[in-house]
Amino acid sequence: MLSPELLSRLPTSVQQPSYDRAALMPGMAHIGVGAFHRCHQAEYTDDLLSRHFDRWGVVGINIRPPLLAKTLGSQGGLYTRLIRQDNHTEARVIGSIVSVVDSQDGAAPALDVLSSPDIEMVTMTVTEKGYCHIPSTGALDLDHPEIVHDLANPHAPRSVPGILARALELRRTSHGRPVTLLSCDNIPTNGVILGNVVRAMADRSGNGLSDWIAANVAFPSAMVDRIAPATTQADLDTVDQLFGYRDAAVVVGEPFRQWVIERKFASPVPRWDLVGASFVDDVTPFEHLKMRVLNGAQTTLAHLGVLCSFEHTSDAIADPVLATFVRRMLTEETLPTLKAVPGISAPAYIEQSLARLTNTAIRHRNHQIATDGSQKIVQRLLNPIRDRLRQGGSIALLAVPIAGWMAYLIKAAARFGRCWQVSDPFAGRISALADRIGADTKGLADAILAIDAIFDPSLATNTAFRTNVIAGLDGLLSDNPLAFVRHACTEPIDARLKRPTRSA
């Protein structure tokens, strides 16, 4: 099993840390030590430590499953990062994580780390729903069960906003050292969202914490990019078979990576810009480009892929109909909504993104990408739709993946055969609507569009948007959704609207 003692016996084909890990001290914490963090931020940090050794060791914290002690903990924080491109595999052991903390049973272990004066930077990948915000507005969801609990029990928080607010209070009262909280999740203006939810919790304490946060805490936004699917048993077996050792914490990613960070810090920060990251004054153009193009393509292919019986994104984009559809959607409707990004050609970026999705070695399951779709479609699809409507342009193609998300959740309902299991905060609500309404696609669309936590009322009541979504839902719930996607590129909207409804 991989361990610090095993490093000297690894084959030369496996790259390993070039710095003295025994001398590495913790300087930052990361909340949410999943595959993406280990394939992205931790790798950047490992690169930095090799180039310019400093005290930027990472303490990994999980406040949700899985437990870290039996994987990363038992391996001294070491793990193997595999880079895969079609038939090529490259292995590297990452050493930047110095210790791990499991805080699933209570906040105390996490709070001990986050309030430590040694920790000057906190990064996080807790997924969109971890911020307990309302996707359509970005505000803290005061009705979220964890937020209700934390407001009543601020000293024993369960949510990410509650834990961070309590950690900041402990920092204020114990040593007062400033800290930077850096969101690395796929949310537009993620630093703004993080600041919103943490300050909203602090505001309710009424003890001056908000003023201290304003003077001592920074919430920079960031854009992160690398495709890193969930690790499979086959990935674990690959390390054993190709390189001769076992590793319980393997992660897999594509060659491409990118990290753009807003230059807004309250404390010393690692010089990730020395190893490929970019420190910029405004992340927004990069964020729009990545979320609306790469992530928009992923969400589109995931939902349409499942509906058309494709298991992986690479399978979906290999289908000429889906590939043609997503390329046209991005080129004709998404591209006009993008802000100019210095040094990057948007049409070339679209082609690069689509090429990345064809990588057959990255087995990214469509169901995994579809997880928490209600938290993703706002920034990936609804925001460009709003921009297109303001421009007076067509949204006929962009509306299809919105209908695809609806159809994906609807077909998980009992009345529609429970075709698959889904994981989405609104799955239960949409399943109940589907069971009650049945095959009336207009009724289904109307009911789902009325969920104002997802759909801003001004958009939900827009005639062009509603018409296209209803037509899309009608086609994607048909017996041949792939045929509908083919027609969606060429067939007038009125022709789609004339199709008869089905029974369910």
C-alpha cells in the first residue's frame, strides 16, 4: 500500500515529490477532499512546493462522506494522480496534503483546523449545494434545514456557511489573524456567493463578527478547470497492474488544467501563479467562457446522453447527432453571450472543449455529471438564455438542454417508470409533480418553471422561453428523443409544437 516508506521503492516511471515532505508544515486547509481537489488544487500546490518550497502544506477536511482516515490518512496524505488521454497513462504521487481530518460527526475537528493561526488560506470544493444558497439569487437559503439548525445552534454548526462563520468567530476571539477563503466550485462569482452566505450567518450573530470579517477576510472568486471523473475500481487496479503497488486514494484526470484566481487576498497566499495559475483582477470573462462552453456542453450531453441511452460523455459526443447539436448550440447561441477573454479565441475554445470531451480514457458517467443539475443549469444554461433574450436572439437550441434536465428528473418518477435513480435537491419535488400531472408536457413545464428557486419569474414567464421548453420536453419524453434532437437543429419550432402528447 502506498505510504511515505514506499516512495523510495516506486518504479522510476512514477513521478514523486521532489521536496522534503518531513519539513512541510501546514499553512492552508481544504474543505471537500474529493477527486477534483486532489487532481487540481493539490497538484498545483505540489508543483509549487517542488519549485519554491514553503510552509504551504494542506490539511484536508471532509465534513461529508467519505471518511478520509482509511484512505488518505492511512497513506500519510499521499495518493496517485493518473493522467489519461485515450491509450496513454501517466502516474504521479502527490505529496502536498500533510494531514486529513474527518469532521462528519461534528464540527469540532474542522473548527480546530480552520481557527488555527497557522492556517492563512482556506480553499474548498463542496459542490454547488454545499453553499446552501438559492441558485436563482445567490442569497443564503434561510429555509435550508442545515441553516435553520445552525442559526439555532451556532456553536455546533453542520453547514459549510455555519462552520466557516463559527471558525471566523473563533479566529477573531483567539488570535485575530486574517484569512482568505477561496471557493473552487463551479458557481459563477463563487467568491461573491461564499461571501454572501458567510456574512449572512455572521449578521445574525449580532456580536460584531460582520465588521471583523469586513476588515480581515477576503472572498476571491476563482475559475477551475480539469475533467476528473469519480474513481472506479478499474482505476485502483490500474495502479497495481501497471506500477506494482496498491493505492486506496487514486484519482484520474485529463491532461488539460486551468486555474484563474481573483487578485483579492487578506493574507499571504501560495504563489500558484508561478506554476501555471493566473492571478487576475476579474475572473468573470474566464468564468463565463468555461461554464457556458465546457460545462454547458457537459450538462447538455449528460442529460441528453442518458435520455438517448449513452452511459458516458465520450459515448454521447461520439454520436454524430448529439455532437452536431452541441456544437451548433455553443457556436450559434452561446458564443454571442460570451465576454472577450484576452488571448483566447472563443471559437477555438469551443473546439478545444469538445475535443476534450471525446477523450475515451476519461470515463465520466453521464449520471455523475447530471448530479445536482438544478444547481448547475442557472449558470451554464439559464444565464446565457437570459443574455440571448436581451440580445433579441434565438434560444431554440439552448432551451433543449433545459427540457433535457426536466425530462431526466421526470423519468425518474414512479408514473414514468422510475427509469433511473437521480441525485438532485429538487428530485423529490419534480417526481411528485410528474406523478400528479402525468404526460401533459405543458402542465409539467409550467409546474417546474414555477420553482422560483431555480427559474427567475421574469424568465419563467417569457413566452419564447416557455414555448421552446415545452416543445423540447414534448420531444425528449417521446419514444425517440434522439430523433427530436436531430430535428431540433433544423425543424421550425411550430412544427415541434404540433406533435401529439403521450400517455404515462
